[in-house]
Amino acid sequence: MTPKLARAVLVALAVGLAGCGWREETGFVEVKKSFASLAVGDTLILNATTLDFGARSSLIIQHPTGTGSLQVRRGETSRKLCEFAVRKNRMVTVTLASVNGGLRCSVQL
């Protein structure tokens, strides 16, 4: 192999590796809601991410592997709704339902 060809191969390899996203292992969390809207002042939080459904009834979020936690925050207080495991390249579906004025959480792996 000539030095010019070797240099071209190394440059192409470096450019190819630079384009790769070296990220940690992730999975996906789908959050579905089966009610019209949250109470005024309530916010849903997935670990540190605030969820904004807008007009949609579901969201899919890429999440690092490990334990995920869904919380509802009202003002300064927050309450944990559920915890679930997020596995590499897998989707966890979390369904929220309004029951007797409170939120209930069910998880499907």
C-alpha cells in the first residue's frame, strides 16, 4: 500500500468514526395518557425531563438504560407515580389514567 493510499484510508476512517454517535446505551419510554388534560398546575416529569403532551395523547422518549421514574409535580411538591426498568434497545409503555381524581400508572415491558 502506498503512503498516499494509506493516508486516504486513515482520513476516511477518521471521518467515518467522527460521524458516529458515541452515546451511552439507551432504550425508549412511551408515555400514554387516557384523559383530556392534567389538573391546573400539575407537571409530569420523567426523571429530570418535563413532559409536554400538547395536543397528543402519547410521547416516545429516548432514555438511558436503568431505572426510570415518572412523577407528578404540583408547585414545590412532587409525588412518584411509578418506577420501571429501561433496557437497551427496548420500549417500555407507561399508561396514565385518571381514577377518582388522582393519577394511576401502569407499566408494560
